[in-house]
Amino acid sequence: MQRSDSNDLDQVSITHDDLVLAFSQILDTGWVEHGFVFLENRENMTFTRDSQRLGHSAGCYERVVDGKTTSGRSLLQRLYTLGPIISLLLLGQILMIVHHVFYAHLNGKITDDAAGELPVFLRDQNNVNFLGTTVAHGARIVLSMAVGAALAQLLWETLCSRSHTLQQIDAIIKCGDSPFHLSSLRAATTSFPIFLVSFIASSMALLVIITPGSLTISLDYQRTKPCSVPTVPSGVMDSLFEDSNQNLEISTLSILTSKSYYPPFQVDRDMACGVGASTCTYNVSFVAPALDCIDITNQTDLSFFINPEFSDSSAPFPIYNGTSNNLNYKEGDIMFIEILTQDLVKGATQAINCTAHNATYEVSVNLGVDTTSVQVWNVTLQSPLIFEPTFLSSYASEAISTLQGVVTAGPNGYTSSEFGSVQQSAFLVTTPSGNHTLSEDVLQFPISYMQNASISLLSGNVNYNFSNETSSNLQYVNSTCSSTFTAYAYDPIRLLVPYGIALVLTALVAARGCWLIIRNGEEEKIVFSHIVQIGLNKRLFYISGEMHAKALVNLQRADAGKLLLVRHMDDVDDDSYPLSSFDSDRDSRKISSASSFTSWKANTSHRHAYGLKTIAIIFLVALCPILAQHFYYNYLDGRTPSNSTLKSLCIKGCSGEIRNQTA
């Protein structure tokens, strides 16, 4: 072997015999110094090494082709080798954008067949999940490929930077495939960057788990749209709408006894809120009467009420007395009513005074499939309501008249009324023992009653001489209808954040890989041929069998199947071979086929036992999450989920029992 020194490069000429002996010692000792590559020359093979930068023991070597290293390649040629990695990054971004645009397109789309907003294929969440998962798989694959390409460059950079044992090389190569194996700890201690990059590549699988969950089915997806809705005509304040037929008593009495209101007029839900709406709500305001009540118990002498001069002997206990100025008023007087009550169960007496007002009601009307309900969220009292020839005055007066009267009670639940209809209401309650009590707060009772009477005006069934038809007895105004649907709901944060993190990590790893490709002049791959080419030129594979005759030692297979080093039969004089320093101790090595076979046989049972133990540990570790999931699902079995859980689990057509649970 001949050696020549220069300022920057060491060049060594190696004969075929030296090369074979060197590789024989490599196989026997179990250590490798990587990075040297040989000239395409059969007789003398040369490797170059930057000794000033890395020292004689380091090994960042460059392939020599036709006498020139790859560092002589043009910048354009080096940039061209970056095409695959850059293309993978761009393709990954395109798939992410496609995924986002697809989900954004589905966001808010109704899955109901009657709505017809989506093709039949996309109304089924299973199909949508399949498409989303497919795109996520594509993004995962291309990003993993980009990370894998950069990982290959980092792996060869690590192998060429210093010496490694064969066990370390095995661990690093395995880590290039997956960081989850038994030698991961060795790979992490040998080269933590390789382990980290491999972990990043494997963690791309989380994209398939997380991103499809960003699109769910919402049972209460809200939409708003302009709509025309009925309300109380503003002209009812005019004198032309005075109750000339005197038929309001029927309505007010029905409202009092039912302790409820007439449902608002049912408009066409599909026209107002859209086809497929599970709920439909609109806000409306109107003018109607209201009562303002105050407690006057401390300012009232209740003795005449508790001890009346005249009473029914069978019902001697007064429990209710309502007096208003309806029977004796002048036009322009303010309407009011005074109510006295006695709760025989609690032994409490109370006096209140209620004044009628013009009021503006702001309500939400909920149009159900079969019923309509009203929620009052604001009542603004205006001027006191006076006796005058208007509908509101007549309607309020009739409602107050229904609260007038005297009710007395006796044993066994008996009640008697001098006049009025209050005893027909649910306000006065008889207990199972036959005693008498009140069902609600005295102050709240007349207020709620008048409010129900006012809400009933939205039904169109109260005749205020506007029209004799229910549908045309109302005035239509513009409003905003808010409706809920079963529709797709897209959470862009849950999609874009994982994609963004994955893209940033991939870009950082790819940047390092691209830099190594530009520096080395070519892209390395984790393939067997490249591993062999660390120390072997391709031409060496085609050397004829005459090399066998020139070698000092040859490989022969023992009975146990192990390759052993055997000296050539013509090897007599070792001094005739100019060997390198690392070959100086070859004569001291004694290769014994029998001893190797004995050692192999002795260790076989130990290896088998270790393998079985490893398999058992892996099985137990894998069994733990399976059992944990089983017990977790067994715990949840039969329990009622929350609405938010139903939204994420529900698929197309969540109706019936599930929809009732979320109502």
C-alpha cells in the first residue's frame, strides 16, 4: 500500500489483496470507519479525504468520478437534485389546501335530503369522512417522504462523521425505518437528531387521526335569513278597533282558566326558515296591555276582608277579593285592580294594587313542527292605560274584569264566589286534605295573566275587528328568522394547526437535508447498495475470480452456517505484502472453526430464551392499552352523552330519539 501526502488531501493506493484483507478484518472485529469510496480502477483504488478539516480519523469523503470529486458539480446540478424534496413539500401544501377548501365548502351545508344542498354522496358523513381521511393520508405520505429523504442525508452525514460499531449502525438504520423498536435507545444515544427526525416522520400518522375530526355533524347549526312574520296590527290603538261585538270575554276567560296563551299563528316554516329546519325562531315586537303590581299589605286594613259582615255559612273564610274601577269609571280614568288574598294553609294575607299600562313586548316566537311557543325577553311599560274607545283599552278592561270577584272557602275544599271567574283559575288550589292555598306568588299572578292575554294577540284568534279570518287578522312585518339544522360544522383550527405544525417541522428537516445534498452534490438513500458502497466501488462487484487467488484470506462457510476467515493455501510469507497499520496484528489472530461452532451452540439456548422473553414483554405492553380501552368503553356503556358529544358522534339523519335527547 502506497501513501502520498498533500496540503489538503491524503491519497492512498490499495491493492486488491489489501482491500480483501481489510474487509475480512472489518467483518471479524465488528467495527467500521465509514466514508471512504474508491476510484473506478481495478488495480489501484484511491479514496480522498479532507484531512485538514476532519483529521485522519474522520470520514466525510466524496465520491471520485473520472478523477474529479462530486464537489466539482455545478450549482445548477446540485439544485436539480433538490427537486424531489421540494416537490414533496409543495404537494403536501396542496393537499392541505384541498382538505381545507373541501371542509370549508361543506361547512354549514344541511344534510337533510329535503334541503337538497348537497349531492346524495356528500350527505352521508361516512363518505365525507372517507374523502377527508384519504386526503389526510396523502398529506401524511408526502410529508413523511420528504422527511424520509432528508433523514437519509442526515443518516449518511452521521455515519461519515465518526466511527461506529456495527450495533450502532444497525440501530441507526432501523431507526431510519421507525423509531419504535427495541434498539431505539441505542439509536437515540448514538445520534439523537436521527432519532428525533425519525420520530417526526412517524408522528405524521397523527394527521390522519386529528384532521378528519375537524368536520362534524352539528344538530343545532344556526342560520339566519330575512323573513316576513305576523304581529299585532299597529292600528289597534285607533278608536275604529273598539270591541263592538263584546266577544273578548270568551278569550280572556279561556286564557285565565288555562293559565297559558293562544299559540301564535303558525306561518309556513319552510318559507320562513328554510327546508329541513329543526327549529325556527323569529323576534317580533308589538304593543299590548300589561300590569304593574305593587304590594300594599302594610298600607291596607285587611280586617274587613278577613272578617266580612256577610258570608256563606258553608264557606265562611274569604280567600280572594278582586276590586277594580271597571264598574264605575269615567273616560280618561286609569285602569287598576286591587287584589286581597288569604292563604289558609300558610295563614298569610296579602294586598296588592295593579295598574294597567300600554307596553311594548319584545318576544321570540319559536315555530316548532307541530306547536308554536313564545319567549318574552323584554316588556317596556309605557303610559298608563286609560278607559277610551280603543281595542287595547277594551281588551285590558275585559281582562281585568275577569280578575274581579270574591271567593270564599269552607271545609272539604268547598268554595263559593259572589261574582267573577277567578275560582275557575288554577291560582286557587285545594289541598288533598280539603284546605285552601295559592299556587303562585300573588304579585306574579295578575302580571302573568295579562302577559298571556297579550301574547294571545299574536294568534289571530282574538277578534279586534281587523279581520274575521285568522290568517288575515294580523299585520306582517319584516324580521330575521333564525333556524337550526342538522348540518356539517367545520373547525378550521383543528385542521390547520396540526397541518401547520407538521409543515413547519417538515420544512425544517427538509432544509437540513437540502443543505446536505447541495454540499455533498448528490442525494443519498437508505438502500443496501449505498451501504455497501461506503467502502466498496461498484466496479469491485465485477472483478473476476482471480481476486480470490490474490487474497491473503478467504471466507468459508462452517458446518454451523457461520462464515469464517481462512488463510490462502499459498500464503507463506507475510512480509511480501506491504500492509497498512491496521493489518499489523493479523498474524496474531487464530481462527478456529470448531471453537466458533461450540460458542455458537452454547449461546443458542440463551438467544432463544431472550427472544421469548422479549416477545412476552411486547405482548404484555400491547395488551395494556387494549384492556384500558375495553374498561373505558365498558364504563361509558349505557351512560347518556352530552349534547356536544352527540354533535361529534352523530352522523347523517340524527333524528328521532337522539334528536329528542338534544332538545
